[in-house]
Amino acid sequence: MDALEVLMNESWPAPEAMDRDGWVLRSASSVTQRANSVWPRQAPADLAVALRDTVSWYATRRQPVIFQVTHRPENRALEQLLDLQRYSRQSETLIMTAVGSVNGAPATPAGITLTLSGAPSKEWIDL
């Protein structure tokens, strides 16, 4: 499991989420793919059964099955299964992070204030 994926999931949780043997099935009944997608947090005991159950879960909500898959070794078997099942690759997202400092102080662009918090602010949620 990737720490950045955990942070992304916790920063904007889906209104409905269910853990299914290491996968988090998320539904928001809206247009956002991230909150209406499967996050394969950990490999399930039986990949084919997990996929079958996931398809059923989304079918009851009249939603397509969308996976948020980070390309890493732990997801190789899932990617192969999705390819065999002819799932398409779409809406790829490039996630970039940067950590830097100038003379020991955090570096931020001019006019930007950086705030680190353990939880999203009310302003962030309202946005």
C-alpha cells in the first residue's frame, strides 16, 4: 500500500465506501471518477471472486466499474486480469509531488502559503 494513496483517499472520502477483502469500493453518485472507483489497497485472497463481487456491487448502484490503479508491482496481477477482461485504460493521472528547501527553509512559490494539516479544513471541504 502506498502512503500517498492513503492520503488521497482520506483527503476526499467518498460518501459511501465498503472494504471488500483489501479493496475499497467507493461510490459518490456523481461525476468524479476518483470517488466512484475501486481503490485496490491490498491484494484480495481471490482476485477473480473480488472482481465478480465488485462488478455486482457497482451494478446495484447503476455505476460502471472503474479502478484507481497505481502502476506498481503489487498491482501487476490485477492489471493483467483487467486486461484479460478487456477493461480500458483511460483518464490516466500523473501524480507529482515535490519536497524542497532553500537554506533549510521550505521552498514555496512566491505568493503561495503552504499549510500542512492532519485533516482537510472546512474551506477545503466546502470547495
